[in-house]
Amino acid sequence: QVQLVQSGAEVKKPGASVNISCKASGYSFPDHTMHWVRQAPGQGLEWMGQVGPKSDDTIYAQRFQGRVTMTRDTSINTVYMALSRLRSDDTAVYFCGRVIGYGLNLDYWGQGTPVTVSS
Amino acid sequence: QSALTQPPSASGSPGQSVTISCTGTSSDVGGYNYVSWYQQHPGKAPKLIIYEVNKRPSGVPDRFSGSKSGNTASLTVSGLQADDEADYYCASFAGSHNVFGTGTTVTVL
């Protein structure tokens, strides 16, 4: 069965960076683009970006450009999302998701990684 | 890259129907047939319930249906059940990016 397993919770200070992993299993990993979505406490979903079959095939939401890097390692079926220059409003749960078809159709999601940014 | 607009809340009694709107622009909802809908229960990851405007993933009951007219997409939940009480989000492809809606909390009275 398809599974996306993310790395554990993180606590960071303002200005630091965070790197979250998402390991996929149960399907052909190269066949699906992966997306990252975050959700601040009590808030809605926010699309951050996507990484295609190759690490240089990325699209980032405008508000994260320059601070986010999404990569994938096909040898271990894992995608990564790194966010730098963290601020307190980056405190959120970060999700990875597998897309099907065209559009933001995420049929499988990771369990979410809580990131807390606090001094 | 503004969020799509949804009503903050909607409600209905068991067995009734509720419809949620999702309003965007001609650059997102109106420009592509790539609107999806998600259901999210508290503390859980979202679940895809509609994609490409009106298609249901395997396992999603036909009580959930989607449609689109112009720049507004809609999700209808028929035969409301207690477990339908959740947050619902629309999402749309927008050419160079993707965007979620603001979210709607559905309450089953």
C-alpha cells in the first residue's frame, strides 16, 4: 500500500533552517510529482511548491521563492523540503503529498511534521 | 497568488444537503478544469474527495459531487452524516502555481 512517512517534529530558532523528509513506499516513486503544503495553527492549507521526477523540476509558490528548496533522491524514494531564514509565522504543520493527474490532486499525504519557530 | 474564497461555515441536518462555493478568477478556477476538494478532520491530513472538478477518487461515496460555472466551483454533500462534519478546502491549478481556498467548516446539526 502507498505510504508517505515524514520526519519528526522540529523546534527551531528564528533565522535558522529546517529540512523535512518524506519517504515514499508502495508505488513507483519516479512516476509522481510530489507537493508540499503547510498549515499554521488554526489556519487553512497553503501550497508551498512541488518537485517533479527530477530535482531540477521544481515550482515554488511566489511567497517562498528564495527561502525554500525541494529535492528528491530517487535512490531512496525520498523527497525533501528545506526552508531557511525561519520566522515565527513559519510555525506550522508541513505535509508532503503525492499528485495524480493534472492539478493539485493529492491522493496520498504524509502524516505531517510540526515545526515550531520560537526564540 | 490570492487564496480562493470560500464561506467560513455551512451547516445542515442529517440527511440534508449542503453546498459549498469556491470563487476564484479566470486565471485559476475559471481558466482550468483542475479544481479539487479536500475534507479534513481535526488533527488529520486532508483527504482528496473530488478532483478535476467532478471526479471522485476510488472509495469516495457518490454523496460527494463537484461542479463548476465560470469562476466558481461548488461541492455538494448530499445525505449529510455525522462524519461529514469537517473542514473542506477547494484547490485549483493556476498556470504557474496552485492555490487553496480559505476553507469551510461544515457542521452537522
